[in-house]
Amino acid sequence: MGLRPAMQTERITVEVVLAMPDSQAMLEVSIPEGAVVAEAIEKSGIAGRFPQLDVSKLIPGVWGNVVSRGHRLADGDRVELYRPLQIDPREARRQLAQSGRTMRHADDGDAQSPGSSS
């Protein structure tokens, strides 16, 4: 009986991303084919880049769709980690409307409400 060469596991490349208000991380990782979201997050080391966050509590997604940590990944997938909202978007719009601003001009301190003239 001859020796058989060791079977090589096919690998895929995915990107793990996390955005903070003042920074972002986009990390490319190579993982075995058939790997799941949790494995990609762990392999990326992203938790070490954001020690202030408990990465295990962030909601994962792939290309804008929420998925479980057990979701099987495909080559080229983009794993996104979503932080909790600081404020409900409806409440943010209500507060802006009360101050005469819109979402489009929220960062412009002197923006006027639609329909008003200068």
C-alpha cells in the first residue's frame, strides 16, 4: 500500500467589516470552504481591534442581510457586524423635524426645512 497525499481543504476568501463612528475595519480572511460566520469573525481578529465592544453581541450580516453565526459562507462574501442603534430612526427624524432640519441636512447646522426661503 502506497501513501496517499494529504487531502487539501479548499479555501475561500471573505471580508469581515465593522464600522464605528470614527473608524472602520475591513479585514480579508482565508477560511476553509464550508466555514461559517462565527469562524470568519474569530479568524479576522476583529474583536482585538475594538476591545470596547463585545463582538459576540453584535448582529452579523452578509451583504446587508442579517444571518446567524452558523450561516455557511461562500467565496467573496462580506461579513458585516452591526452595532445597536443609538436612537430609533423614526425618533431621530422626529427630533430633526422639531428643530426644522431634515435627514439630508442633519449635519448642516444652519440648514432650513424644505419649503422655507432664505
